[in-house]
Amino acid sequence: MPATLLVNIDVDDIDAAESFYARAFGLTLGRRLGPEVVELLGAGAPIYLLAKPAGTRACDGSAQRRDYRRHWTPVHLDFVVEDIEAALGRALEAGASLEGGIRDHDWGRIASLADPFGHGLCLLQFKGRGYDALVEA
């Protein structure tokens, strides 16, 4: 049986994060799992916002501390949208920061952003065959 994907995002303000992801991407509250966990639905996988104060240890055995300034990680979220300009407008209005303009590719368009908690994310609008355009027919 294949694994099930759940997305977890550490944030320092769970109410602000819930508002951001709802306003920016149209996600809806699934349920609150206590005061420190919010489940959001409407993406391809459930997204769990986890209240983790800045400065706390990232995990047992790690010296790294949580920092919600803009940071880079090799794992990020891509939100596939039908209208990238409209989606970008909603994300910026909700508090995202644009990191460069919308870029065009054979497969579609992409915009790189950061959420208000320092996490990178992208908006993708596929055209034609989408990523299949990268594979020779």
C-alpha cells in the first residue's frame, strides 16, 4: 500500500497562518486538533499548521532553532492554479511576498513567493501538456 502524504507547516502564529492559507489559497478549516494544530483541506493533501514558537528546538537531537525569517529549504509547496495572476493577487493580499516576477516556461508559468512565516512556495499554472511537455513525445 502506498504511503499517504500529509503536509505539516510550523508557524509561530496559528491564527494568522490559518487566515493566510485560507485567504491566499482558498483552503478551508477541516478541524482544530487542540490549540496548537489546525487541519486545512482543499489542497491535494491535508495541510496541518503546527504552532511552534520561534527559538524552540527544531527536533530532539538538533541544535537548530526555529526561525520564521525568510529561509531556504529544499522542500517547499507548489500550489497549482488555473489563473496565476488572480492567485498571485490573492496571495499577496493575504500577506505573501513575491520573489521575482511570473516566469514563463514550455510547461506553463511559475511565481516564487514566501509566506508570512518565511516558508518558500510557488504558484504554478500549467499549459498544454504541463510537465509532460518536458518529455519527448
